[in-house]
Amino acid sequence: MRAAIILAAGRSRRFGTANKLLSRYRGRPLLRWAIDAALGAQVGRVLVVIGADRIRAAKVVHAVRNGRVSAVFAPNHRRGHRASLLHGLRSLRASEGEALVFLGDMPLADHGLATRLVRAARGAGIAVRATHRGIPGHPVLIRDVKTVADRLIRDESPFRNGEVLRVESGPEAIRDIDRPGERFFRVGVRPR
């Protein structure tokens, strides 16, 4: 069985004082785009790993009103993506041997990208990753949750050379939002 993990625990430091995942893009909170992409993927459930601004982030998650989506708080989220990913992987059920990992700040990474990864996964190694012109992007399909989690616990790189199948996926695989006013992002809250 496969689940989706959305990493949404960061503090958005480069974005200013506003939490970028709660800022609006095309009328909806940015985080909602990632949730919808994950729901459209071939997964049983969606875990949104939250940390900074967890109460407001959880409200966005609960507003989806879908029993397949839940928020999980990563108490050590300040340690970065690896700590949040590990928390998400540890929150999976025993039957969930694969995980599609999305970033909360990538509104153009839709479920179509995830579908391409799942199709390419047959016979692939430990993971399948969306890329654009050789640049690693998201989503990432982790095919061996236990191995990746064990490596993160030991503070090792989750993937080793030759273990990741890279799938050319177009520029949407690497476009994220870091700062207010970026070309394709309309900011709902201006930083001070």
C-alpha cells in the first residue's frame, strides 16, 4: 500500500513574516494545492507533516474534510526536511510500504507527476524522483520506507548513488515558492 507525505513544517524564513503555506495562490492556501495533488495520486491516505504555525496549518488540513487526510506534528521540525520526513515515515502504517513525498510549497507539482513516477517504478530501486534537466525535484516515490527511515535515524543520506531512478518531468518538478512576489505566485499576505 502507498501513502503520501506532504512536508509542510518549515518556518518560511525567506518568505518574510508570513507563513507561505498559508498564503493564497489562485484563491486557495498554497498548502491546499499540495493536498489536492496528493489526493489525486494513487495513494490510500495523505499525511501532512506540520511544525511551525501548526494550529493554522492544521486548520487548512482539516478544512479539506476528507477522512484520507490528516495532520501530524513533527516536534523536531526545526532540524529541517530530514527530521520532518523521518517523522512522516514513522507515522506510516505497517501496511504502507511506499510513500509519495510532496513539498507543501510546489503548487505546480500535480498528481500527474506522481502518476508518472508510479508507472516508472516497476523494477526501480529504492526511490523514483521527478527531475527537470538533471535537477532533482518533487515528488519523490520512496519504494523502501524502512531502509530510508533507518538511514535518516542514523543521520545518513536517505539515498545512495544508483538507488534513485530519475524521471524527466518538466519544470513543474522544481518550481517552488521561496519569496513573496515570485513570478507565478500571488501573495495573499504581504510580509512586513
